[in-house]
Amino acid sequence: MKKLKYILFSMGIGAANWIANSVINALIFREGTVTSQLFAPDPHEIWMRFLFWSIILLLVHARGTIAERRKTEQAMVESEERYHTLFENAHDMIQSVGTDGRFIFVNPAWLKTMGYTQDDLKTITMFDIIHPDCREHCAAAFQRVMSGEAADNVEATFISKDRHKIEVEGNVNMRFIGGKVLATQGIFHNITERKKMESQILQAKQDWEDTFNTITDMITIHDKDFNIINANKSAEKILGLPLLNVPKSKCDEYYHGDNRPPEEYPSCQCLITKQPAAFELFEPHLNIFIEIRAIPRLDEDKNLVGLIHVVRDITERKKAEEKLTALLNAVTKAKVEWEMTFNNAMEIIILIDKNFDITRCNKRFAEFVGLPVEELLGRKCYEFFTCNPEQTGHCVGKIHSGELKEWTEVKTNTGDWFYVSHCPIVDEKGEFLHSIVIAADITALKNAQRMLTESEKELKKRVEDLEKFYAMAVGRELKMKELKKETAQLNAELSKYKQHGDAG
């Protein structure tokens, strides 16, 4: 457009000069008419006019060329300034390396990242800053660039001056002068932090997978159509999952043995409420009690995309709960029976602490002392059992020692007899809590024993008297037998005398 303007401007100047010369020659120099000067001037006049026009064109062209050159030079200066500013202030590492591997120039970001100075660059080559693990890879990329190829998205590991690894990624191309490769130019971005993050992400992913597969609970991840899209090792083992085929791995088939979930299944409600749910049930297909926690899977827009099932086998816990329930029932029954026995026992039962304060007693004890149960609590037990000092000291020593005392007969000062025992009760640390004292009233039995003893003494006396009488009777009987024998002998002798007398 500017060249066209220059041409039109030159043509205008030339036409104006032609008309002006024609008028001047006709009117001033009287060389013909204006018309003849315009359309049929002399040959030398035509030559002079075209010469003038050529000079005008040359001047106009020169002015345009100079202006264009100045503009181009200004643009080049501005471009160089922008390039220099970009080069100096770029965060990326910019380098130029000669064919011998030596550095031609680097930008400040390169020096700052690598820790080198411009003087250091005079003594090192490109291969001095490349980590040994990637030298072969970088050498191959360098050769490709030197052969005319561009190397894009090249990853490498540089070694800084203080021997730290610098992970970089960038593009490398070649610089030609006169059709000859003079150097390579590379722009690299420091991706050390990104690499660390990638490594951390990979480690976190591995840790998550290890944890996911180590958890003993079954974990299955479902989409909205109840397809199992991921499962941990426990789920694969318990559910018998094959290598997952998403369109075929329906959770209902593996959890319930059916192609649809049970009616009013709580986890299905999560798809509506978008709220977590936890519930327990017996799963006949698996033949175990399970606890299921259903957790909705939401995308960044809070749209439901599926569910996560965390399932725990609680069969053993249920069995333990059943045993515990049975045990609690047994304990409750025993407690009821104990309370009934405690309150209806014919024996006296009291609970005392180490200070011999009554903490509890039964009705039989209250009846024995003639006071309500409420008035007996907190009072000393020995207020109601007045024994001789020896018996009292013996009982006190047994209770303080926490030693189990066997049944012992105790007589009070009132003449009552009791068959007494105490049992220490301790906590799980072996600390004394209280003692249970059980006393059976055996006064009547003792009286019966006393009467029986007296009867035995009377009977023994009578037996002794009978034995004496018997001995006396037996003596008389023996004496009578001797007298009878002597009488018989005398009668025999008398008979002999009579016979002898008759013979004489």
C-alpha cells in the first residue's frame, strides 16, 4: 500500500512538472502553443522532463527505502531488546551449546538453577552437568539434533554445582549459519518439584493400594448401575470375584446371589438421599452376619456417580453378643435369685466394710435386732453381736487380714448361739471392698444339745446304778448256786451215812 502511494505521488509530481514546463515554454519562451507543448514537445524537452521525473522517482524511492530501513532497524532493536529482556528474565533455563559440547551462552535462570558462574562455563561441557543415569539418552538426543532433527519434550537430569539433581524437560533445536550447524539451542523447564510431586503421588497411590488390599474388611466400589468397578483382596476372596469384567460384575449377584437387591435395601436408598448409611444383617448367600457401610461417591459437582461398600464379617461378634446376652441373662437371673435368697434367707446376712460399718443387711437381721433395715446401715456390726473379747478380737483379725474365715460357733453375752462365717470381697486389683458375714441362729440347737447332754448324764447314772444292781444280783445268784452245791454235797454225804447205818 505504501509503495502504491509512492508511485502515485511520483506520477503526480511528474504530471505537474510536465504541465508547468508546457505552460512556461509556450507563454514565456514563445516556443509554440500550450497544446503543442503538452502533447508534442521537442525531443530534448521530453528527455529533460523524463530526467526530472526520474530524479523525482529516485528521490521518492530513496526516501521510502530509508524510512523502511529505519523502521526495520528500529524493529530489530526493539526485538533484540525484547529478546534480551526475555532471555534475561525468563524462568526457564536457556542454553546454547557448540558442536564440541561447550557452552556458548546461558541465561541467568540457568546459572541460578545450576549454581554455576560464567567463569565456570569455560571449564565444563554439556556432558559434565548430565547425570550418569541419563547420559546415554541425552547423547542420543544431541546426535539427533546435530543431524538436523528437532528434539521436543526431552527429559533429562542435570547435576548442579553442589551435586543436587535437577530434573528438566524442554525442547532442543539447531542453529545454522551459512547452511552449517553451528550450535544447539535448548530451553528447559525445571520440573524437579513436579517430579517430586509425581513421585509422592505414585507413592501415595501405592500406599493406598497396599492399604486397600491389606484391610481385612471387604471394600467394593460400584457405579450407579451397581457394577463392581474395583474391589480389594478381601472382597475378591470372600465374594469369589473373578478378574473384574465391569458389565458383568453386578454386586447383587456376588453379595446376594440374585440379579437384584433385597427389597428396601438400605444401601439403595443412598442413591436417593446421597447420605451414608450403616446397617447390619444376616446375608444367607454368604451365610454370615455382615455390617455394611454404604458411602455415596460424588463428583466435583456433587453429582452421584456410585457407591462404596465397606463390609465387615461380624459373625463372630454376633456369636459373642449372643453369649454375652446369655451370660447377662444368667447374671440377671442369679442376681434376682440372690436378692430373693438374701431377703428371704433364715440366716442373718450382713455386708460390712473394714471399719465394721454395716453397708447392707437382710430382713432376718433387722428382725433379730428389732430395727428397720434403713436404721441399721452405717452402724457398727459389733453393736448387735456382744461377744467375749477373745472371740471379738479373733473375728476382727480375720476381717482385717482379708482371710477367709470358716464356720465358727459364737456365743453372745445374751446367751444366743450363732454359726458364723465371713467371706472377703475384693476388686480386680485385689483391693478389699467389704466382707459378707453369714450367721445362723443355732441357739435352739445348742439348747437341745445341752438337754441331750444332761439326758445322757442322767441315763449314764441310771445305767451305772443298774450295773451295780446287776452285779449285786449276779453275786447273790452265784452264792445261792454255791449253797445249793454245798447242800447237795451234804445231802449226798448224809445219804451215804444213812446207807452205812442201815448196813450196820
